[in-house]
Amino acid sequence: MNRPEMIHLLTGVQSSKRNYYTELKRTVDELQKKNRQLEIMNDIMHSFNVNMSIQEMLKQTQETLQAVYRIDRLSLAMWEDGALRMADVYPEKATFLAKGTAFPADVSLYSHVFSAGQDVLHSVQRTDAFFESEAFGALDLRSVWLFPLSSRGAMIGVLGLATRESISFSKEDRAFFQHLSGQVAVCIENARLYHEVLLSKSRWESTFRAVADSIFVTDVDGTILTRNDSAAIHWPDAKNISVFLKTDLFLQTVREVTPHFEEASIQNNVYECAYYPLLDAGELNGIIVYLKNITEKQLMQAQIIHSGQLAAIGEMAAGVAHELNNPLTAILGNTQLLLRLSTDDTKPMLEDIDECGKRCRTIIRSLLAFSRQEPASFARCSLNDAVYEALRLTGRQLEKQRIELTVKLAERLPFVEGSIQQLSQIAVNLLINAKDACLEKKDVKQVLVESEADKHQVYLHITDNGSGISPDQIDDIFHPFFTTKSAHNGTGLGLSVSLGIAESHGGTLTVTSDIGKGSTFTLALPIWKRM
């Protein structure tokens, strides 16, 4: 080929055709690459979900990128607890820095990208003095490209791409990876927020289940939607809980959309009941019913009040005893002297005076023992002795009211472990209640006191033929402050305090009653066992 032909070939029509086809092929290759990038982006975004771990997200990203780019290692650093920390690496065998390792702010390539907010393509050199340089060398990496991750205008981390060979990337590649890092940041932030919501929900549900009090969530008609574990245990029967869901305050809460509170009694317990409106976007869509058993609380309050009353009685009794002991001593002493000089006519009167004086002294001593405010110490004791103490205090009252008292205490009754003063207090309360019940009748009034035992327990039965207890009140009589007596004739504390004493002794206090026929209260206590 001569020189003119060569010039024509290089500058003529043939040259233009070659340039055209070369440029066309390059353009087609770029379009194909962009299409593939779009497919990669689409595949990665569709494969991500909020339930994926960071390791799974990195794995999915690398495997998808491998179709176009050779990426040997993906890493993710996240801003946590005031520092940029290594979050995860894929593949795991390419891990050098442990998860949670903090990148120093001054000598770290990752920290530089994070603070500058600009991506960096770094060719690894032996002379590098970055914090990550040892890791790059140990993993035999040649090129590292780091991209800042931001979400809602705030930096959240750094995405790292690394290869074991030196490569270069075009502007289009950079734009693609910048867009990819932005999408990864959004996915990570969405996953983080989702897990925070799940964690918050889990904590709320755990707290809801763990609350010791009963909680119900109902609709506005009172239908139970959900309840916590305590409610499921204490209220397995929906019929029992319905008493709280049909009250005026429940309906008032629905009408006024404001909280309401009340106390209610059911199944021999007192409950503090609270109704809270459940709002959604300002509209009422349910009611939270909160039930707290305050029976023990009220019983403790009643015992505190009663203890205060006993303390006052003790102080008064001590004063009375001090004032009466000297006159009684003189009366009894002079009576004894006069008995020596008595005649047949005066002797019966003097003996009566002596007996009454001794009885007064016994009553004062029993009152002091009954109201003594010392810590109760449990010891082996006889329930019969406690009954005798109670009869010394109350027997005269029964006699004055013309109540026929019958006492049948079992001989050789087994011992119990307890406080004789506290057990006497139970007997006094039961005897006084029996007296008051009998006074409501006009015919013959009778009270029977019996004790007995079996192989395991001793029993005290106090039976009256009084007015009895109506069925709708029998579940309430042991509640603190519940009483059917007039204000000047009772406080409603006797039975609740007696029940508390019985339970503290490991026993029970029960009642059976027939309206108009009378009632029987039974105290059962475990027999004392020798150690």
C-alpha cells in the first residue's frame, strides 16, 4: 500500500466508519453497564427488608455487585455511643477489627470520610499510617473505597468497598456507588427504626404482662380485647370480671372520655378500680380497666387503727389500775379483818364484798394483759386459756344482757403455737359480735362456746341464735370497715383484724349462717408440733 492510500485510509471514509463503530460500541457498552447498574440497584433494594441483619445486607450487596464489579470485601462502620464503630464485615473471614472497635477521630481513614462527608478511593501503600493500615495489609487489600452514609441530613456511618487488586473507577461508577450508599443508608436506618419499634413493643408487652395487678383492655361496649398475665390468672371466668365492666363509672368514662376511679368488693376482696380511656388520634376506641387488690392494705390500715385504739385503752387501763389498786387493797384488806369479826348476819355480805373486790382486780389484770402493746411472741399455749381470758372480759356483758352462755371446752386440748393475747382478742371480738347479734332478737338469747381437736388442728366454735347474716353480705363481713351495726356500736374492724390474726397463726376463720336463725364462727389453728 502506497502513501496516498494509507493517508486516505486514515483520514477518509474508512477511518470515519471505524471511529463511528468504535464510538457506537463504547456507547452501547456504557448503556448496557448503566442498565446493569440499574438492575443491580433494583435487585439490592428489593432484596433488603427490615428483618435482615447487617451481615445479610452486606452479603446480598456483594453477591449482587459481583455481576459487574469485583468487590472482595464489604465493611460497615456505624456511629454508636458517641463514636464511629465497626459494625460488620462480609465475608466474615475478611474480618480484622472486632465488631464494636472504635475508630479514632484523628488517624482513621473511616473517621475522616465520616467527618468530611466525602467518599475516598484509597490505593493501599506500605507507607500508610492510618489506624486501618494494619488491617489492610493483613487482608492483602490494594484498593479501598469508602462512602459516607447519611440519613435525614445526619451522618450515620461509612460503607467500605475493597479489592485485592489495584483498579480504577469511572465517574459513572462513582455516581452509582454514591447512589447505592444512599440507598443502603436509608435501608439501614429503616431497619434500625423498625427494630427500635419492635424492641419498644416487646418491652411494653413484657411490662404489660409482668404487672402484678390485673389489667384489661376492652372496647367501648365492655368486651375484653386483651388482658395481662395477672388478669388471666386471677380472673379466668369472664362472668366475674363483668361486674367491673357494667358499672356506672365505666359508662361515665365512655361518655366523658376522662379517667374515673372507685372501690369495689367481689369474692371476699376489695379492689381499687381505675378506668382509663384509650384514645387513637383523639378518638375513643377502648377502655383500660386497672384492678388493684387492696384487701391486705386495708387490713393493715385497720390493724394500725386498732393498735392505736388498744394503745389508748392500755394507757387508760394503766391509769385506772393505778387509781383503783389502792382502794381495792384497802377494801379487800378491811373486808378480811371484818370477816374475822363477822356474825352470821354480816358474814354473807362481807363475803360478797370480798368476792366482788377480787373480781374487780381480776378484770383489771385481764384488761391490762389484753391491751398490752408489746410485740407478740409466739410460744406454746392453750386455746382454752385464751377463751378463759376472753370470757373474763365479756362474760359479765353477756350476763347483763340476759344471754344464756354455754361453755363446752374440750379437756386436754392440744397446744398451739401463737400469742395467747392475740388469740384472746379473736375470742373477744367473736363473743361481742355474738352478743350484738342476739340483742336483735326478743326471745331466748343463747351463745355456745365450744373447743375441739382432730389430728391436725384445734377448733373454737362460737355459735349464737341471733339474727344471722344475709347471703349478699356474708362475703363482705371480713372486709375492713364493713359493718351492719350503728355508728356508735361498731367500727367494722373486729372481724377483719381477727382474720388477720388467724392467718398470721397459720389458721383460718370461717362463718356459716342462716338468716333469722343465727351464725357459727369457727377458728381453726394447726396443732403445735415438737421440734
